Amino acid sequence: MNLAVDFRWLEATALAVVRITAFLVVAPPFHHGAIPLRIRAMLGVGLGLAVSPAVVPGYERLGTGGFLFAAAGQVLVGTLLGFLVLVVFSAIQSAGFLVDTFGGFQLAQAFDPGMNVNGAQFTRLFQMTAILLLFASQGYQLVLGGLFRSFDAVPVSGVIDLARPAEVLTGAVGQMLVSAVQIAGPLLIVLFLADVGLGLVSRVAPALNAFALGFPLKIALTLVLVGFVFAALPAVVASLADDAAQVLIGVTR
């Protein structure tokens, strides 16, 4: 019994699997520690098989050295694209960090090995909520769609031009900081005004010890007002998922 093996299809699919798997290891929501690496690898194989009809046409077989070099290039491309998506979604984590800092929760900072996040309660809570919303709203499909579009611009045997990702990364970092302030901005303004009010009270009536009362007051304001931020998170996550897809398309254009 002879089995005909199409090595051209096998090489192209394997390179696609390498890029997708590297992307899934880094990019949210698949980078969460609750998803084992073997599951991400199996998902990468399944997605690689699904995208194989798009990557095989035009592919030319490589030698052993060329194939290993192409595989290393696909690891670089997948990791770089995943990192760009991670930067975009870091806006929500940064917003949680701002809430922790201004709300007085920063002393409870801890490391979460599941999400690889070092922050206090709202930093981790916002990050977890964003991951859940990505799955619930099917925003992850937009992210994967942007990844699949990258195969049209950068074939599996090609190497990405690092000048374009560096430019996009600079813009993504700036946009991430702006988005973080926009998400947590209203709450930060209220907490700032509370600090100003407590300062004025301490000047008018020093015996009230306004700053001692300020800690429970700011914590109470944070807990009450953070609900309004949560109400806006679904729309924020949907917008960030669309931005991440556009970044993936733009960086490989």
C-alpha cells in the first residue's frame, strides 16, 4: 500500500501552524494561563489546517536549512503580531491600574500567574473581564480574522519587514495610554475632586482629620463608580477587538 504524501502541502501547513501557535501563545485572550500550552498547540494545528488552502498555492518547497529558517521567521512573525494585539488590549489593564492607584487599592498589589499580571484588585479584575468579554462577544474571531489576513501579505516562506511593525507598535502604545485614560478618566476626575474637597475641609476644620476619613471615602466612591466603568466595558472590548484586527492588517500591509 503506497500513500502519496504532498510534501509541498505539508511544509506550507506546518509553517502556518508555527505562526498561528506563536500568535496564540502571546495574544489575548488565548494567552491566559488557564489554557494549557498543549491546547493552544492543538488549536494552532486545527487553525493551520483550516488556513492551508490559502497558504499552499504559490508555495515552493525549501531545503532543510531553508525550512528551518522559514520556521524561525514564522515564530518571529506570530510572536510580533501577538504582542501588538497584547499592547492594544493592555489599555484595559492600564485603566484598572489607574483605578487602583487613585482609589487607594495599590497596596494590595499581587502577581497573578494565570494572566501574568502584576497589579491590585481592579487591574486583575479588568483584565479577567476583558478576556471573558472577548470570548462571550466573539471578539476573538475578529482577532483571528486579522491574523489570517496576514498570510495574504506575508507568505509562510517570507519574512516580515520590521520597519512597519515598529511604526505600528509606537502608535499602538500611544493609543493604549490614551484609551486607558479614556476608560478610567471619569472615575479619576471624581477621585481627584474628592482629594481636593478633603484638602479644603482640612484647611477649614483641621480637627476633623479629613485625610483619615479620606481613605474609606475614596474606597467607597471607587466601589460605587467602578460599576459605571464596567457597564462601558463591553463596548470598549468590542472597539479594541476591531482595533486589534486593524493593527494586524495594517502591520502586514
